[in-house]
Amino acid sequence: MTCPRWAPPPRLSDGELVTLAVMQALLRYGSEAHWIRHARARLRHLFPYLPLQSG
């Protein structure tokens, strides 16, 4: 029998992640790096946690 592993709660909800992805597409940001810079500069008050660019 394996022990269940404790995982911290997600910092970003599924809805917030989908919202960010849709906004990126609607605003036509082709570059993820440019979108993340824009989101951090202008949307920080709406999304307390914004993920970094994926590796």
C-alpha cells in the first residue's frame, strides 16, 4: 500500500489559466515571453500569481 503524497494547493486555478491563454490568443501575442512580460506589467492586479515561462 502506498502513502498518498501531500501536494500544495495550486497557485493558479484552471479558470485563470484558461483566461490567460485565451487573452494571449485574442491579443495576438505569438511569443510566450512577450505575453508573460505584458501580463506581469499590466495584469498583476487581476492575477496574484502569474507563472513563469515554461522551460
